[in-house]
Amino acid sequence: MVRSTSPGQLPRHSRAVRAHLAPVVALLCFALLLAACAAPPPSVAITGDAVRVDNPSSRPAGASQNGAAYFTIVNPTDEDDRLLSASSGIANFTELHESSNDGGVIRMTHHADGVAVPAHSILSFAPGGHHVMLMNLHQALRPGQTFTLTLTFAKAGEIGLDVPVNAQP
């Protein structure tokens, strides 16, 4: 005996399969997203003989609002260093921050003492993790613009960046 279903209605066994596969598909999507966020950009390698900063970027933000700057710090040296601070004339003040997920609650931590940059390491400042908060912007950040950001390290000293504003970093 062949059973027919109404239009738009799945047979009972198809609904059961879909119900069992949905959590698996969601878990795979989450794992891929996590892997993409955790890995440094593929163009970054631990080479050279001095601390450097690669791939600076920022997102659009309105005047008087907060913005963020992202980049990748590469320390190919044999010595640990520390990012002490960041500064920019684009905002009233800047802070080193880190976002984290604590049981489903997003928290932001201000790193007033700086951020460790271990020897022979790559440290990503990216959405959802470490970033430089640009507090109370003097002007809007629009795609295509650039602004200057100066990072101060304990050993490497000051490194100046021209940070492009992208629709997505």
C-alpha cells in the first residue's frame, strides 16, 4: 500500500531523519566557524628577526561611537614581548580588550597591563577575541578610509600602522 502525503508534508520517516540530522549539521557549522576564527590568516608566517604587525583592519562605526582595530602580531624572536598600549588620534582614548564567551554570556575584559606576546608566536587581534577598542570616535569610520594606530611594545618599542576601514575585517 502506497501512502500519499499532502503537499508540503514529509513522510514520517523523513521528518525523523531531519530531526536527528539538524543537531549534527548545527554542530559541524559551529566547528567550522570556530576553526575559521581561531586560525591566523594564512598569509602570516613566523619569519623575520623582529616583532611585526600584519593585516591591520577596522570596521565601519559612527562618530561619537566606539570602534575596534584588528591585526596580527608576529614575534619571530627568541624573547617574549608585551603589547603595552595602543593610541590613535581618531578616538578620545584606546584600550586593549578581549571578548570571551562565558557560558553563553559575552564578556569584554580590559587588559590595562597589556597583552603577552610570547617568543616564536602569532597573536591574532580579531572580532570575538583580542582587539583595540577605539572609544568615542572623533569622526565616523567609513569603508575605504584609513587611520593611524600606534602600538607600543615593552621591547619592540612603537610600531605605527595605517589601518584600513573595511566593510568586514
